[in-house]
Amino acid sequence: MTGAGIGRVAHLVRHPIKSAGYEHVDAVALSEGAAFPFDRTWAVAHAAARLAEPLAWAPKLQFLRGWGSADLMAVSCVSDVPARRVTLSHPRRPTESFCPDDAADAARLIDWLRPLWPENRPEPARVISVPGQALTDQDQPLVSINSLSSLADLSSRVRQDLSIHRWRGNIWVEGWAPWAELDLVGQEISVGGVRLRVVEPIGRCRATGANPATGMQDADMMSALESGYGHTDFGVFARVISGGPIALGDEVRA
């Protein structure tokens, strides 16, 4: 066992539309070699995007993202997975439901997002999905794991209660020593009966400075991480090597 020790799953979160909506779930089934289920199933490309045909994974610069608009960080979501329907809410937008695979609903989704995207950037233009491919920032299927202890330590340093939704993580662990997760790179961990291999730390960007409750920039997380810890990493990516169900409260062993 490493210095991370034994923890427990405190939160499970997915983001069906890339950079536009976070959603808590109580349980999920992870599959070997796959990303977090129903996470980044869709992404919204902007008018200047260069996308291959047929559609495939593309870098984050092609899409609407929190780096370009703090307002997007305040979108929350409720999903109907079998129907492939999402209901989006925002402090300054009406709550509406969309089936992004439907052309008419995709157009409504773009209209709903348009006021949340800066007018001086290429406008929202196209909703895309790629069967079997999560449209995460990585071209390989990884799950993100974050520590509540590390978040509490960073919150104390910046003297601000930081929301977990600044970080767009999938699995949040309570009970680990602060920052011990960064020492797990290259090692295997268990979450309930699932096995994962930690592959790399998560390098962060200025999107983390946006408050998910307000959609406004209110902190400089990059400077806080660099000055406090000598890096701009928060959390780790892991690959599922043995799948199965996980749920809130499951034991996490490193």
C-alpha cells in the first residue's frame, strides 16, 4: 500500500456534453479499456473547427470549452441515458431538454449555448458524437480521479471553498492523504471490485478559475497551484484494466 492509504468514493460525476454540464450519479459500471460511461458523449464544435470526415476524436481546440467561456462552467445536467436526452440548467438560462442526436434538438442546443459563449470567438456551429469514442481532451479512453483532501488543502491555501466541479472529474475520493494521488502514477488501484492503472497526472488550464455556481472567473488556480506546489497538476488519469460496478461509499485502495 502506498502513502495514499485507503479512501472511499465520495462523488461520481459525468459530463454528457463536453464543457457544458456536470451530473452526479450514485453508481456506474466501468468497462475495461473504456472511458467513464456517458461522459463527453457529445461536443459542440465552433465555426472555425477543422474536423475530419468521417468524424473522429479531435483536439479540444475545435470545441466550445470552459477555457473560452467561464459561463459554460455553470451549466448543470440531468440525463436520460436510454433516451439519449439531456436537461441543461444555468443561472441565466431557461432549463431545457435536448436529444443532441436529433438535428432539430441539436440546433436548439446551439441556440441555448450561444449566449454563454463570447461574441468575439467563433460561434457554436455543430453538435457531434463519435460512436464508441468519448470526446474528452485525451484521444485514449481514461477515467479521471481526484482527491477531496487535495481540494481541501488547495481551498485552504487560496482561502476559498472550491467546488469539485471546477475540475470536471469522474471519481472523487475522500480519505487519502493530500496530494498522495500524484504519487500513484504507474501503479494499480482498486475501486470496489474494479482495477485501474494510474497513467499520468492531469495538467490543468484556466477554466478551473471559473466558479460553477456563478459562471464567473473568481480565482487563479494556475498561479495557486504553481506557487503552492510547483506544478499545475490536479488529479490523475487512470485506465480501467478490470471493469465492474462502482458506487458511492466503495472502498478505494492504493
